[in-house]
Amino acid sequence: MPGIAIESYLVDSLPTTAPPGFAVLRTAFAGLPGELALSDGWSVILYAPTGIARAWLDADPADVVSASQHESVPHVPGADGVARLAARLVIRRGGALLGALPLAAGVMGMFHAPAAMLEIAPLSWEIRAGAMRGGSPGSAYIEVASRSRIVIAGVPTGATASDSDSSGGGAAQAKRVIVSTEAASGRNLEFLDVLTHRIMSREEFVGEIRAGKFPGYEIRTVRGVATPVSRRTTTPDDNLG
């Protein structure tokens, strides 16, 4: 049977789950807007603009005005108390506003900041009328799945700390660290661990290699200075860069 035009907009009847490698965070708010801190300086603000104060003053604070379970049942106007909200998630990093995402089941958003990228999806939520006028503990909550990545030369790193085992070796380890700061002389000064997003000085990285935490790397003495390098492989250009 041929599909219908609206078919691509239909919501899956199964609960929304976090994709592999994504962190799941949940928090409650007494009022909106409310902000949830994510990793790497990212945060998400649960926001529900309406411009109509009287509706919230007259409403029962316990009325549910937006909830994830509403996404999988038919909407009957007036049956849910106050009309459902067109809520959204506002994305910030370092105080800068970077975009917004509709609060809807199955939606995945991707946001970019200098040298960073965030993927985020709402999993579940509930907003009651009391949250719209503030001061009602537990009147709203949200649960989101998110993944933050470092962006290098416009390309996001392919793994995060939750994607893979940081104690592994071989080729995966040989690609784990890149140079983040270089002196005018060409000497590598700071190094970025793309799995944990940690910045290490040369001395710190040397210490970590000696402690056996980075088996894909070794230490060579270059002009009298202990210097981290990738272990020799059969690929001539396989080195820190």
C-alpha cells in the first residue's frame, strides 16, 4: 500500500531511548525557564514562551501542560486542562546562545561552537502549570541524552570517553592524542586527549606515558628534552600532528 504524505512525521510508539555513547541527564525545576548543565561547558535551558500570564494564574498548578507521553496519544483540545505548550530547548556554551530545539519526541539536534559540537535529544519531560508561574517544587522535569565532541579542522573527533575503552592499545591509542599547542620553533607544547578532552602539558603527557596510561605512545629525547611521540608503525606519517 502506498505511503501517505504525513507518514514521515509520525511518532514511533516505542519510548525514546539514548543512542549508544550518549550521556543521560535528568533534572527537576520549580519554574521555567530552567537550566541543565551538560559536559564541556554546554548547557540546555527548558523554555516555554506563551506571552499569556492570566492563563497560568487561573490554572490549577497541577495541570500537565506538556509531557513526553502526550507525543504518543491523540490530542483532544481542552481535555488536558491548559492548552499544551510549544516548549523548546535553548542551547548554550560558555554563556553564548547557539540555537534552539523543539521539545518533541525523537528529535535530535546538532549544535556547533568554536572547536566543539553537541548532539542532544530530549528523552522525557513533564511541565505543569505551576512551573509557568514559578515557585512550585517539582513542577517540571526534563531528561535528555547528549554527546559533546571536540572539533578539529572542522571535523568532530570520532570518539568520546563513553564510546571506547581509554585503556586500549594499538591503532586506536595511536590516534588518541593530538598536538593542541605548538611553539614557534615547532616543538609540541600541549596535547589534547580526544577521548577525555583533557589538555596536557608536555611534562604531564610524558608522565602519563611513563605510567603506562598511553600504550600507543613512547618517549624520545629530542635536543635533550623528553618528548612524547607515537610508537613507530609501518605508516611513515603516523605521528602526533
